[in-house]
Amino acid sequence: MKVSELGEFGLIDLLAKMAVAENEQLIIGIGDDAAAWQGDASIQLATVDSFIQDVHFPAGIASWPELGWKALAVNLSDIAAMGGTPRYALVSLALPPETEVDDVTTLYTGMLELARQHGVTIAGGDISNAPMVIINVTVLGNSPKKQILTRSSAKPGELIAVTGHLGAAAAGLEMLTKKLKFNPKATARFRQAFFKPTPRIAEGQLLLEQGVKTAIDISDGLLADLNQIGKASKVGAKVEADRVPVEPLVKAAFGDKALELALTGGEDYELLFTASSVVIDKVKKAASCPVTVIGEIIAGKGVTVVDRQGNPLDMGKTGWEHFTSR
Amino acid sequence: MKVSELGEFGLIDLLAKMAVAENEQLIIGIGDDAAAWQGDASIQLATVDSFIQDVHFPAGIASWPELGWKALAVNLSDIAAMGGTPRYALVSLALPPETEVDDVTTLYTGMLELARQHGVTIAGGDISNAPMVIINVTVLGNSPKKQILTRSSAKPGELIAVTGHLGAAAAGLEMLTKKLKFNPKATARFRQAFFKPTPRIAEGQLLLEQGVKTAIDISDGLLADLNQIGKASKVGAKVEADRVPVEPLVKAAFGDKALELALTGGEDYELLFTASSVVIDKVKKAASCPVTVIGEIIAGKGVTVVDRQGNPLDMGKTGWEHFTSR
């Protein structure tokens, strides 16, 4: 069987089973946003993401500082989804030999801008040559609270909520790859959403403080990531399409397609979480960003999207998976 | 300027200067074998290495278990060179969609074989698609001794020593890429040396216990890596060619070229270290592998290789550097 037939998630499941280890310190192994283990005095978190030219970003469209920002941001977002604090980053760069040194330093400038905003130290990495740009960032963090957010603790009856607005990153990718034209405000918002997402680090910590146990960051798409929570927690989920906080500029620019971008586009790096209504009310009061309830966890499995009348909507493909066509 | 003009090491120096951070916990940032920072109760170590098809390994020659072993081994070797204990690994895989799932699982089998020998847990990673195989492994470890081996503490008058024998990995690469034929014993040894190096973890810890302060693992080549110690410690080094422990099978197979393979070939993953003769004698007594004195640290800079009469030998290019031709 080829990996294109098994798919990214099938392959992860298979490798996770192989790598099962007898390690009493290990709290979360393969299959969550980040790995977690018991450190000397706090829970240690570690995550890695590859960022490969023409796979994760279109060549020649991103500026180098944007690439640096995003390659780090997606990892900080994984730490945010555990409720942790990012501390250190290792940056592995593979570059074509004809790359300009100035481009590499401005890539670092973009990465360092975000790193410094969050007190993250770039402590190491490696450099090699390659036929295309490959950026691989590892982020180490911790959670002094002795608790973390996981994907596997959702329970039927809990509400599903999301931070911020959705769809702008997917709108950015559509705009850039299809060369769509919008007004300056929308153009700037979509580009920023795709290349310079804001990892929700403070919000992840706030969720943990307020008693939330289950969260994931939206990287593959709201429905695909909700499905990850469902699979890990052995529950189903029902999302009310009308309640999904679609970014208003996306609605204005994309009309009927906006909902699809918000549900399946991915890369918004907002936090998707589940909790009781009491806990979610506390989160709403404490959070400095919008927090919107979009549905509920139910017994069973799979993610259903329903319209105002409760009728299921067919969303087709639910999100990004490597090795399968989008 | 292009990165091919600045070179790998120049680029690392440049980025290290940019990434300088005000972080009192950081002990070693960019530029040593691994990053190190003060954890809650021990020094934390972290290292990452990319392993890219046709750059780090020739396509179609390595078996998948060998690839898995080596991608992890080079990182464990970096932890060994700090005197630390490796604990966790994150594995980032990028694969062409037509890759066979069985190949990926046997890659994991090779990696897990080595991981389990050293009590290392594969705790996470990520998977994506790419036009060629890219394996990126991060290893986290620690040093409970509150001390680590670094590159920057060598002093004039110290002796230079190396574990094991050198040249077999470079012999393996020559054999595989040039399709050279040797007897079965040499063939097996050269292939194993190139694809399944043994990280010197116990030896790294032993060096630290016996009072060694300066070490590096031989990845780019003895002379290139010794030059890294020299640069970091602001000292020079003199190596006596006759004392270099060239692998006997390499001598037998390559004759006069064997010394060059041992000095500049790299990828042997032996430990190169400096210390007083008293400390090195203690290391020799305690070590279960050969430990050979090959020269001494001197004031000044650069690495000189001398023959039996003390006359300098010109070794040409001293080792592997990315972006420059070998």
C-alpha cells in the first residue's frame, strides 16, 4: 500500500502504535498537538512542523520575513493548544545554494520578531543544502500548571467553541494562488491571516486556568480538527453552520463560499475547544478575543454540520490531509 | 551574496549573532553540538538534524531501516558530544505520496531499534508530503551532572584524543557511490559504519565524569570538527598524522588514501576531545573503546597536520561543509 492510499492520519496512527513506549514519564505521545512528558518540576512540551516550499507555501509568493514568522507561528500554536508556554526553538534550514544570504537573514528577522513577542529563544538548529527551501522548526515549552489541554477528553453534552474568526487564512491562500483582487483592507487581512497568524498562547493558558480540558488548534480545518478531537475522545460532534464565526471580510469577498473556507480551509490557528456551558461562560468573560459556541459534542462518531432547521449539510471534503488531493 | 559564497559555517555564525537572546537560563545557543539550557533540576539538551535524500544519503542505496537508524543516530551523537543522556525524539517525515507504507514502517523499525537501545522515546513529530524523502529528527535530553561538554573550553597544552577508529564511514560512502568491491568483512564494516554508526553516549558521559570539558562528535570530518573546537576556543591544533587511528580495514582497502578518509571523510560519529594527559589517562583506563591521543592544542589558530618528522602535510579540503563542493 502506498502512503497516498493510507493517508496522513492513517500513517500517523500506524506509526504511533509502533512507537508505543514503556515510559512512565510520557504523558502524551504521537497524535496530539505536541508531545508532553513529566519534567523535573513541570510538564515539558515539544512540537515540530515542517514547512516545505510548494507543499506548505507557494514558491515566490511569501516574503522571507513572512516565511520565518509562519514557520515558527504554527509551532507556537501547537504549544498554545496544550495550554503551555513556549520557551525555546530549534530551526533547521535546508536551502538551495543560490539562495541570497540577505533572504535568509530576513527570514530570521521575521522569526525573531514573533519569537521575541513570546519570550522564545532560538537556541539551535542546523543548516544544509537542498533543491528547495525546507524550514523545520521545533519548539520546546512547558506547563507549570501540572495540567495540559489534550484532544482526548471531550465528553458528550459539552459545548464546542472557537476563538476569533475563521476563513481568512484560506481566503489568503485562494487570493494568492488564484491572483484574486480585493479591496486593500481585505487584501491585507487575508495575506496577514495566511502568512502571519497569531498563535493563541495567552488564550490557551486561559482555557486551562478556567477549567477547559480539551483543545486543538485549527491547522487542517475546523471540521478536520474537530474530527481529530472526536476520534481521540471517541465521541461525535454537531456543528451549527450559522453559528460559525466566519470572518466578515471573507463573507463580503467570497459570499456563499465563505462558510466552506471557514469550515474546511484551515490554517487560521484559532483554538477549538470543548467544555461545559459554565466553563465556556467563564472563558468568554476572561478572554480578550471573541469566543463563539458553534455546536456540541454528542455520543457516537463523526462530525455533522447542520443548518438552522437542524438538517445536515454535506460539506464534501472536510479539511487538509497530506498525500490526498485537497 | 549567495549562501554558496558565505558557506554553511559563515551562515551559522551570522544567524547566531542575530539570535542572541537575553535569556539567563540559556547555557549554549546556536553553534555547538546541541543547545543547552538550565531546566528545573538538570541541564536540558536539544538538537536537530535534517536528513535529505540525495543530499545526506544517496537515493536507492540505503535500506529503510538503515535510514531510520542513521537519522536518529546523528542526533544521539550530538547529545553524546555534550556528555548528556538522550530522552525523547520527535520525528518529522516528508515523503513522496508514492512511498510504500511498508517502507515507512521499516524506517521506523530501524529508528526504534536504536531508540530502545538507549531508552529514547519517540514522542511525536509530523508527517507531510514532499518530492523527496526528508527526515528531520529532534532529540531532547539532559545532563543531571550540572555540567556539559562544549566546544569552547580547549586550552593550549591540552592533548587531543579521539574514541574508536576513523575512516570507515567515508570508506562506506566511497564504496556505495563508486560501486567499489571489497571482501565481505570490509564491505559489511564500511556499510555499517556509514549507515548504522554507534553514537558514543556512554563514552560522552564518561568523558564528563573523568573531568573532560571539551568535545565534539566527528560528523564533518576530524580536521573540520577540530577546527570548530579551535574556532570556538580561540586556539590552534596540531595533529600527528601517524597517530590517527585509521580503521585497519580502511588501510587495507584504500592504502595511501586511508589517511585522507580518516582525517576529512567525516560521519564516523566518534568523539574528539581535549584534556590534560592526566585526565586522558583516566579516560583510557575507564573506557571500553580505544582512546587515542593524536595531537595537541596550541596557541594561535587553525589545524596543522604534521608527519613523523614534524613537517606540515597539506590535506587540501578539510571536511564537509554544506553549500560548497566536497
